[in-house]
Amino acid sequence: MGDLADIPPDPVDREPITQALSDYLGAVAGIIALAMGTATFLLMLLIDRTAYSPVPWGDMWDYWAWHVRFGHHNLILHLADQHNEHRIVVARLLFLFDQYWCHANAKSLYIFTFLVQLFHATALWLLSSRVSYLGRTSRWFIAGMILTLLFSAQQFTNFVWFFQVPFVIVYLGASLACISVMGLASQAYLPRSGDFSRVGLVVLLGVITTYSMANGLLIWPVLLSLAFAIRTSRRVRLLLALSGACAWTQYLWHYKRPLQHASLSGAFLHLPKTVAFLLTTIGSPASDTVGAILSIFALGKPETAQFFSALVGLFGLVLASVVLLQFFRSRDDIGLVENVYLHILLFLLGSLLLIAMGRFSFPLTEALTSRYATPSLLFWGVLFCLALLNIEKGRYNKLSAPFKLVALCSLLCFIFVNQPTKIESAKGYTQYLSETEISLSNAVLDTHVWERVNYDIPRLIPLVRYLQINSLSVFDRRWRPWLGQNIGDHYRIDPASQCTGAVDSATGFPGAWFPGYRIEGWAWDAKAKARGETLLLTDEGGGILGAATGGFSRPDVPAIRADVTDQNVGWIGYCSQTKSKIMVYMIRPGNKGACLIGGREIKPFGFVGFERLGPEIERVSVVTGGSWVENGYYPNVGAPPLGGRAYGSWHGSDENTGALRLDFDATGGSDVALPVVMGPVADGISVRVIDVATGSKLEELKPDPSLAVWHAWHFRLPATKSQWRLEVIAEDDGNKWGEWLGIGFPRQVETN
């Protein structure tokens, strides 16, 4: 009999210890994942709130152009009109809701986007909860993982740029459509009542997906494939096939490929670029961390982050292939949940491929933009769910805890660690747009500021005017109805000693549209020890002219003022009404009082924007002399912005001269504007307004080469008489190059 010490230990004795350790690690991973997901959700809520702005951005102006073009009565007929390559019916309906119920302030769209992501996360988690062999801690892990991915701030644009709402709806619609097919799995026949409603729900969700974005068309082959995979009845498959065929036909009817987008054939001819874009997009969730490391340690070039993202994307594609292959081998044992997850993954892969095929000609940096992060993050979330289901279902369940830990570390390093940094990005985004918001809401065209939201300024002008007239979006502000009213009617005027600040500069924008002044300075509440967040601009009598917003960086102020403890005391404001002096009042914390911080002398430039002009004054008599003829202005300047009758002295040559006389009646105390344009040389040019009764000159326009585009020259008639008989005399006595003059018919000026 041998020594007992020589007997090897029973391997079965280690099994309970190993299993207990695995269960413990799995539980820890689940708890940490759930905590991380909750923190990600709350941080995204803070980011979303911080970054809120009602300013229409980028493509949102296309919605307003669509709305203005078709008016209130024909919008329904044009809901499916193309926007680039998409038919955004669902998004337009949401925009209309926000417009008519929320004055287009975009708050409903911010909330809706957030709720879509929350509902999507809940739906995917509930789907996984239907698997009987999935443990409680695994469900915790999936819940935390999905929350972390769906509320990652790497989708910053899709959360805060409210036109992006279809970028999240399309994927929710696809997931819900696939989940809804599960209810048809066990039916061999299609009765008249119950299952028709279930098929109708699937079709409705498919239509919502299709008319959210162009990649929504992929939902129909995916649904049909899923219907075959889970063995639905033939009638269900036939209905889905017919519905898909109708959706594709309707979508592609009169469809035009946008010229700026690559063709599908071009993507195949440039397959390496297409694949590179696809892999980089899939791996884009890793780009923030890699980019931060490269920046902090000054390693490599920015392209290194793109390359690393492509490697991560390649790994994801390989892992997806392995998971799909594993499920295909055991396809007879695949449950409903696995089938649904597989087909959601197929939809995501198809969407990512379409993005790559349409954008392969763009730089790879485009693949890392936040608007494409949503399908990439969903891809990884669904892939991790499938992998975990595959592990826990089969003989690899011992790998469950290690897999969770690896996935948890990936989420922590590539997603969660970057979430807090986006708070500063949200603050910067808000300040970047706040300058545009205050310029737009005061209706002053500061070109370099307006170009932040859309580069096509001439296109913006009628759209901004529409918003202004209807008090929508940035014009839905508390102070807007107060224009012209006294500030004392709305705030208690506190002693100026309780506030300190300065009005540092006033810059005029005497353009043809939305002229006005940009006023800048700083403000500090000496009593409350707080900066000025909101300020009102008034004339010397306290009449409100415009508003300003605070929070801009002014480090020079606390550097010389020890009592000012915040460097963000700068403010920027605008006013469209020109007075000889502008006063600035800071609204104190609590919105109860206002105190004067200073004023500034300005020189009114005598012009109003064409947006404020009413109809032409009736019964204008015209007397022409010399070369003056109707529409005889220099042809390159075009007709006056509002059209109407206009005369010019050019009539084919700069050498032409002559005079124009316009006689008309106007009411005393009213404002009149005269469309004027003149050549770059204005030596022999004169325009004056004469009182016919006395022959005295009331107004005279100083020639200015900057008037080489149409401007609306504004003058106010004295209220000393109830009715005036006026004569406008426009003379062109110059015969040199660039000496010509154009005059439009006078118009009444409307109040803001």
C-alpha cells in the first residue's frame, strides 16, 4: 500500500471552487457594468441639458426651406420629398409637432431623442431577459453594457443636433420590427383577427424605419429572412414580401441620387477604400481613447487613430463572422431571441456598409464623426449580447466571467472614460452657438456668426424672416415682445453702484438685410458676486432695443479687478434699431432687478433691412429726364430684393446721366424707405427728399461706394403735419466709369 501523500488530489474537488469564483467575478462584472451604465446615462443627461440650444443648425435649415416653400396647406403632400438620399417623413412630422406645439424651441426633439435611446436600451435588455438560461448577473451586465453604449457621448451630434433625430429612430424602428416578428413565430395559419394586427404592427414599424433614413429600406429583406428563420406561416412571409416590395417601389419612385454622393458602382470600383471606411466606422468607438493617448504623449500622427480604429473594426468584423458561423452550425437549436439579435446585427452591418459605400470618397476622418457612432455602438452591443448568449448556452459557459471582464474593461477604457470629457465639449458647443443665437434673435446679420449654422447666407435670409414673423425658434424669447417698451415696466431699476461693467465696443452692420449693431463688454454683480448672464440694450429713455448674453471669456477683467472673481464676465449683444446712444442694463440674479452698467455713443447709419419693408406706397408719379428708364440700373446688381418698380440711370453705359423725380403722399410721423443702389464712383450722384409744399430739403443721402448693392434708405417724417407731399430727386451728373444710380419705389417701414 503506497503513501497517501502520493495520491493525486481529486480534480472534482476544485470544480466547486472554480465555479464559485467564476460566479463571483460574473456578479462583480454585472454590478460594475450596471453602475457604469447608470453613470453614463446620468452624464449624458447632464451633457444634453448643458448643450441645449434652439438654434437651427446645418440641415435643419433645409426643413425650414421645405416648410416655407410649400406652406401650411401642401406640407402633407410633400412629406416624402427627398432630403439628400433620404425620405425623412418621420423626422418632418416630429419637426412639425415641435413647431406647432413648442414654438420650434427644439426641447421636444431633445427629449424625444433621449427617450428613443432609453426605449431602445430597454427593448434590447427585455429581449435578452426572455432567455431562460441567462443568469441574473448576466442580465445586469447586458443592461449596463447597453446603457453605456446607447448613451455614450460619442454620439454627441445625434443627441444635441436635433435634426439628427432620424439617426436614432431608424435603429429603434429596426429593432422593434425584428422583435415584433417573434409574435408570429408559432403560427401555422393566419386567422382573420389576431395575427393580422401583429403583421400590421411589423409592417408599420418597417414603414417607420424606411421613412426615417434611406438605410431603413434594408429592414424588409431582414424581416423576410427572419420570418423564414423562425418558420412563420407562408402567408406572413408573403405579406412581408409584398409590403417590402411596395415600400421599395414607393421609396425609389422618382428617386434622384444626390450629385455629391458616390454611386454604389463607384464603391465597388474602389473596394479597398470602401472596406477601409467600413472598418474605421465599425472601430470608431475606440478612436476617442486612442486619439487622447496620442495627444497626451505626443505619439504618432492623427492618422494613427484612424488606423487603430480600422484594426478594432477588423476585429469586430471577424468576431461577428465567428459568432454568425457558430450560430449557423447550430441553426436547428437557435432560439427566437438569438434569431432576432442575429437579424438586428445583419441590419446594422448592412447600414454600416451603406454608409461606407456612400462615403468612401470622403477622408477617413469622416468615418469617426459622431453621427455615425450610433450604428457602430449598437453593432458592438448586439455583438456582445450574441457572444454572451453563445457562451452561456453552450459548453463554453466557463468563459462567461472572463468574457464579461474583457468586455467590461473595453467599455471602461473606450467608452466610459471619455464621457466626463464631453461635459466641457457641451459647454463649448453651447457658447459657440449662444453668440449665433443672440445675433439671430435680435435679427442682426453678423455674417461670420451666422455662417456657423449655415454657410449660405442669402438662403437664410427669408427663412430667418419667417421665424421672426411667427416668433419661432430663437425668436420665441421672453424679451422679444418687450421691444420698444420701457425696461422699467418689466424690472425694478436698482442703483448702478450694485453692478459694475463696461460697454467696450459697438460694431455696425449696415447691410441690405437685418442691419444693426454688435455691442460687447463685461458685467459683474458686485452685490451678488456673480457675472451677468442676461442683459438688455435700451435707448437713453429706457426703451428696449435688443438683448445680450453673458458667459464669454474675459480674463483681462479679473487680472485688473480684484473684486471680479470670474473670468467669464464678457457679454455680447445686438440691436437692430439704431439710436444715437445705447444703454446696457444687467438683469440681476433672480430676474427681479436691473442695473445700468454703461452706455455708448453710436452713429446711426440711416438704413433698415429689406425684411422690415412693407408694400410700395401707392399713387407715385414719375418724371424721368436724360437716360433714366425703368429697370435701367446696372444689370449685375439685379432687381431690388423685394421686386417692384425701379428706375436706373445706367441704361447701357456709365456715361449716361439724368434725373428722376418721384412724387408721393406720406403720413406724418411714419417711416419711409427708398431702395437705393449706386456705382463704385459716386462723385456726381445725389439723392434728396423735398417737402413739395415749402421746397425745403428734409433728407439727403450721402453718396457711398458701399451702396453698390441695394440698400433701404430710411427716413422718418416729422409729426408736425398729418400729411406730407414729398418729392424724391435722384440725380446722376457723372459720366465717368462707375457713376450710375438706381432707385426703387418708396415703401412703408413696418415695426419689428
